[in-house]
Amino acid sequence: MDFGILPPEINSGRMYAGPGPGPMLAAAAAWDGLAANLYSTATSYHSVVSG
């Protein structure tokens, strides 16, 4: 989407009428969970490989 084509009033109206921070916060929480799982897996793998 090219925001330069539309007037600023339309762009800001769309931003304020959007879904809000909820989806972004949910995605951040999912990434945090994935990072924790990857760290746990890497730690377990390291302990098995290093003996």
C-alpha cells in the first residue's frame, strides 16, 4: 500500500480505526514462547553432546 497517495487524514484514520496493539502483543508473546522452547532444546542438546 502506498501511503503517499492518500491524504494524511485517511491514513491516520485507518491507523486509529485498526485492530490496536492486541495482535502485535499476541505475536510477541508467541515469539517469546518459541524463544524459550528453542533455548531449552539447545540447552538439552548441548548437555547430551558435551557428555
